[in-house]
Amino acid sequence: MNGEGIKDPTADQAVANVMRKTSGLLFPKAGAKKKRRIRHPPSILQEKDGRCFLCMLLDDNNIYWPDLERHHVFGGPNRTASEEEGLTVYLCPRHHRTGPTGVHNSRKTDLIVKGYAEAAWEQNHTPEEFREKFGRNYL
Ligand SMILES: [Zn+2]
Ligand SMILES: [Zn+2]
């Protein structure tokens, strides 16, 4: 990668951090460097405050749930992109998996959520960029 072998304070800091985490070992564990780093930003679609995205959007219901489930709006091969772009929602079990209008049971619900997510993402990107990243447009 760029800059390998060049001494810079940031790299020294990174080494110091690893040393701290490995509690005194001289070298990080084998394989520790190979892990691909992916970003895990918060959802750009809703606050994480205990409410279900679809209870609010479809039912106008602001109920708070103790057992919300996290859903990646774009799954399959786009799951990592969903994660990295904050395109995730919190859903009650009914709206996630168990109910007839749940996002995994209803194509209609799925498309509503995907369209909402694309619109939110395109506040800062173009539809072309969306298509490149997620394969197609939903708006
Ligand atoms: Zn719900
Ligand atoms: Zn899901």
C-alpha cells in the first residue's frame, strides 16, 4: 500500500494501539492485519431510539419495542454496501420477518423501504452513483 516503509507518526500510533490491545505482545497476532476494515456508521434512515421504521412509516404508530431487529435494506451481494452506507433500519419482528407486511414477506414493503433508502442516499449522491453501487435504481 501507499507509504509503506515511510516513518510517520500516524503509523507509530497505530502500532502503539495494537501493542496495547495485544497486552504486551511484541507483534500483533498472525492474520490481524488481513481483516478487511468495513465501516459501520449508524443508520442514515432513522434514529436508533426503539421505534420500528415500518410501524412509523406504514402504520403511523410510534410504539417503542424492546426487541427490534436490524435489517439491511439491500441484502445479498449488496449487504456490505448497505452496512457501509448506513442503509439499515430497525424493525419490530412483525415488520421484519413474521407478519404478512414484513419486509421479508412482502415485495411491496421491500420496495417501499428500498425506494426510501435510495432517496435518502441520493441527498448526497447521484442516481448514477446509486446504480453503480447497488445495481439498479428503485425510484
Ligand atoms: Zn413494526
Ligand atoms: Zn432483514
